[in-house]
Amino acid sequence: MNAAFAGTPEFALVALAALHRAGFRIPLVLTQPDRPAGRGMKLSASPVKAFAQAHGLAVVQPRSLRLDGKFADDARLGRAALEAARPDVLIVAAYGLILPQWALDLPRLGCLNIHASLLPRWRGAAPIHRAIEAGDARTGITVMQMDAGLDTGDMLLMETVDISVSDTTTSLHDKLATLGGRMIVEALELAACGGLVARAQPLEGITYACKIEKAEGPIDWRESASIIERRLRAFDPFPGAVGTLAGEPIKCWRGVVVFASGAPGHVLAVADDGITVACGDGALRVTELQRAGGKRLAAASFLQSRAIRPGMVFEPHRR
């Protein structure tokens, strides 16, 4: 089976590597154009491109696949490359570009998407972040037959993963990426013998996982401690949850909900095991923090470089 691939970040790389290890022929890899990265803002290849080049796989990087859009020349080159590759199927994982109808129709078996949620919950751009933020007990991977909608296609395979009370977006991402790699290999093996069964998504329980924005980082201490604690984990590594103390932004990476009360944002206690801040309901003992330009530090180490005392107040923020 010829399985072309479209993806960009680490999540997609894991799936591409799994397909490569399983021995599928990968005639073409589509990935986003190189982007500036690092302190020097030098152009850097995506993880998917780096893997493809290291393993001798053909790569194209159109800025768009819309033949009637701003980058129509790129789209025509992308279509020509796909047509020449003659894929039986196109595997899509966190690609970052919308596939127009011509791309959905080109492969014999269509396009299969590896989506990091239990559809129809958390359609959209940030399903891992939003599942943690919402306090979901479980999530998973859905391998889906793509259509023209936003994650609306028929479900082919689904598997569940529990979300632990310590999971961050980073840790849950890694679990789901590994699962997605295994499942897409299974899906193609089933497809090869006609064993894939499509199921329409339920009409109930549809939610949308909006893209994570940097503006979501500031902490509103009027919210409950449990909501804030989940956001700390959901926004790790990006954008980070930020509290402002005496005009200084401080990123709060880890916290524990504790039974205490006070005016929201007020520091109730300071100890080596954490800085306890009152919230709208309960309090949060922040156990890992970071100053601008510094490293993430456990509370005891952080307090050696930044004095914090009970009675100090984190500035209010309104969403």
C-alpha cells in the first residue's frame, strides 16, 4: 500500500515513524514550510521534514493546497506531487493546512486523520489542552475518514486513554502520539483486507477545542483553585499560566489545591513546599515557578532568588 503522509510537529512525527517501521511505502510527505525558531530565529525544518529527509522520503512544503487561494502556485505543485505519488491513502496528523476537496478525493482510500480526542468531543485545533483544562477523566485517539468538515468525518478506530491528575499537555501529548502511531498502522492493515468499518459520529456531545492563545496565560485568581490548577497543566508548555506579583510576571507551572480561604490573589503562606495563594474557591499551593528569563524551579529554590511574603497580592486579571 502506498501511504502518503501529511503532518508537521512531533505528534505527526511519531505516526510517520510508526508507518516507516511497519514497512509501508511512503511515496510523499507533505509538511509545513520551514519556520523561524530559536534565539537566532533561523529557519528550521519541521520534525516531520527532518525525519523524512533522514530516511530518504520525498518532501513537499506548499504554503496552501487551495487552488484558488493566495498561494495557488504552491497548491498546483502540491497537487502535481500527490498525483505523481499515486497514493492509495493519505495519512494526516496535525498537518496545519486545510485539505480541499481535490485532496480528499485523490487517494483511492481517501484521507485518514489521527485525531487526539474521542470524537465528537473536542473537534478542532487543541483537543489535548482543552481536555485537561475541562477536567475530563479520559480522552483518546480517533482514526477518522476525513471529509470537508472540521473533524466531522466517520470514525474508523477509537481507543481510550485515562487522564491522570498529574498529566500536562506535554505528558498527555506523548501518550496519545504513541497510541496514534500504533493505531494508524492497525488501521492500514485492516484497510488492506477490507476490515475497516466506518461509523458516523454521534450528534450529541459535540465540543470544539479552540486554538490556544498566549492571551489565555494570565491567571484570574477569582476562579476556583481546581480550575486554575488544571490550566497550569493544560498550558504546559504553552503559553504557561502567569501570575503578576509587584509588577513582575511569574509563570506558575505546578500547583496543588488546598483547603484555605482568603481574598483572591492574596498570598496566604510561604514555605519550601510551595506558595499558597487564595482563589475564588479554595487556594492553590504553587510548587514550581519561573521568573522571566530564568529556569523552572521548585518553590524552595525559587524563593532563594525571589522574596515572597504572606500578605503580598498577585495582581487581578479579568478574562
